[in-house]
Amino acid sequence: MSIDVKVKRGLKLNLKGEAEKILVDAPVSKTIAVQPPNFHSIVPKMVVKEGAKLKAGDELFFSKYSEKTRFVSPVSGTLKEIVRGDKRRILQLVISPDEKQEFKEFEKMDPLQADAEKVKEQVFSSGLGAFIMQRPYDVIANAEDTPKAIFVSAVDTAPLSASQEFILKNKINFFQTGLNVLTKLTSGKVYLGVDKESTGEIRHVENVEVVNVQGPHPAGNVGVIVQKINPINLGERVWTVRPEDVTIIGELFETGKFNAERIIAVVGNAAKETKYFKTKIGAEVKSILAEEPENTRIISGNVLTGQKIDYNGYINFLPNELTLIPEGNSYRMFGWLPFKDNHIHSMSKTSLSWLFSKRKYDVNTNLNGEERALVVTGEMEEVMPMDIYPMQLLKACMAGDIEKMESLGIYEVIPEDFALIDYTNTSKIEAQDIIRQGLDLMITEVG
């Protein structure tokens, strides 16, 4: 049995630079970094010191507010440096990997036959809990909670996103085991979102409720799927896991090893080679990109929700994309004139580009304007398929009005659900940042 989710409101962005479905091994990264800021709201408590020898899967730190949630080393090697920022905040744990990798041995387990509490304890003590996100608030799941459902979306509709089916092609057995693990963590069902047009192996996995997703972005967002089939009510929790992370969970239960393999799609119109690279979580950017691109924004993640990083930096913990687009530091003469620069994508009909909706566009980081008044235009609602009022919710977050935020659906959204609003709204406000600030306020005031 399956469920259909069809989305009409949204936007399909056709951008140049999609990755070819070619998988190669990236050169071994000279250093690997675990970056605590990747885990929002986590305050790390270290259990190792600089110079410590580590195996892949050895504990590095735990959450100050949830001691059961452990964070482990993705590789074996030596903890070279603990990089700190203001107020001694830990920014990076830099590890020099060994030439030959050693793994900490965890218990092999058939999750379907094991006790649910034992499965849960292994998930969070082995570092796998770092892959599980909680809604509301978009934070690392609390090991003390039992969610009413768990959601996995294997259909990513964001522009230039990595193909989850291609990533999972040779990992389907681990993926199935990972899904079996997830069934032991919830009192309800595990839902798997797949492309309605897909005929691959992924839709034939067992012990899940398959959700057939159809429509433009953000149809593949977990938030859209959750609201359409099992909305979050006050006091409820749901957990979400990315598809490749499900395979890491499954592999640990099958082999007893924490294998932090990550497949990264290099995409974007500024990338010289657009293909998939097999590497490790936290690898150096320069181990994937042969040379530093000039006048280019490097983004860990997709073009709408990713984070700007440096060529000498490290890929973030969760994303499957490394996006390269030109910096928008050039001035367009008379750019305000209608019907000018028709090669640039526009939702409005003031540009003739709307006549060529199937063409692929070159993009850069230029905002094409500055922040301005937030006015009622209806453009936000055009790209928001969820049953909320986006502009009113943004205003409530900006005002810090907790009661209005609750009544307008703050518990159902996370920043990525407002990514298209960032792109399309003419006020140029940072909608994702505003939603993140609103969620942080709710964590502080409501918990």
C-alpha cells in the first residue's frame, strides 16, 4: 500500500551544472573535521584531548543537554587540533587519518529480532543519533523521546540536488536494514518518500509506508510530506533521516562498523567537473576540487539551503552536494528596466524569460537589489505548498510573538521550507534566518 502526495504550488528551477551519474573515488583527505556548529543547539562536552589516538567510531564528545547522544570520529587517526572561536566555542575537531583505517567494534544485530530499547541504545551510543533530526525545531533528536513517526525522503526536488537513487544504488541492502532499525525507534510508522515516476529498487523496500511524491520543489521536502499525511500537533515529535544516513545506520548494525562514507555530487555552473565523488564525512574541500575556483561561491549543500564554505575548509556533516556558482559581484547596467537581461530566470512576466521555462539558466549570487519593505504581493504563497500563511508567520517571528507563531504553524516548519521564499520574494529578506531565530525562541521559551 502507498500514499500519494501531489504538490501544485512551488517552483521548478532548471539550472545549469547538474552532476553526471558517474561515481569516482575522491583522493584521500589529508585531514578530516568534525564541526560541532553543524549540529544546531548542541553544546559539546569533550571526552578526548588533542593528540588522542582514535578508531573510526570512537567517541569525541557528547551533548551537554542530552548525555545519551554521542558524537564519534568518522575515521581512525590522531586528533590533531581542537579549533576554538569566541568564548572558547569549539568550531572544529581536526583529525589526521591513518593510512590503514581501524574501526571500533559495535555489536552486530538484527534489528527486527532485537529488543527495541537495545536497538535505541546502540543507535545513540554509537554516534548514529547525530543523523536523526527532530521536528519541531530542526534539532538533533533526543534519545529520551519516542516519535510518533519517522520520515525519510528519497526524492530531492531542490535545484541541482544529488540523485538519492543513484547514491543508494549499491547500498540497498544496508538501506533496508537501516529502515528496519528505524521501525524500532517509533511508536508509529516509518514513511519513505519516493518519486512517483521512479521504478527503481528503492520503492520495493519493506516495513515502510511508501509515499509517492509528485510536483515542483519543495514537494520532496520532508516538511511537506509530514504535513500532508501526518501533521505535527502540539507536544508531538517526529524524526527525520536522510537516505544515505539510513545506509550508515544499517551498515553499523550489519557489520558492527561505523563507516562514515559520504557520496558528494559536485554541481553548479562554475564547476569544471560535475560528477559524484566518494569520500568521508568532514573531508577537505580541496580533496574533492582539484584547484581553487576563481570568483566562485563554494556551497556545502544545495544552492537554496547550503552554507558558504572556504576552499581550505571542510564539507558539512549532512549534505550530499558541493555547489559552485559564480559570485554576483558585477553590476548590471539598467538592470531595473523591464524586458532587460532575458537570460535571467524570473517568476514575473516583466522578463521574457518566462516564455522559455524549459531552458536551463546560469545563476550567480547577485541579489539584484537590496533589502526593502515587506509588502503583501502573494508571491510567497505561490511557492509555499504547506497549509500556512508564510508572510504572517515571518512577521510573527520578527516580532517575537510566541502565541501568533504557534497559531500560524511554527511547529510544522524549518528553515529549508522557506528556501524558495528567500529566492523569490522581492523584499530580499532572509526568510530562512528569520524562521531559525523564531524556532530558537520557541526552544528557549517553550522547550
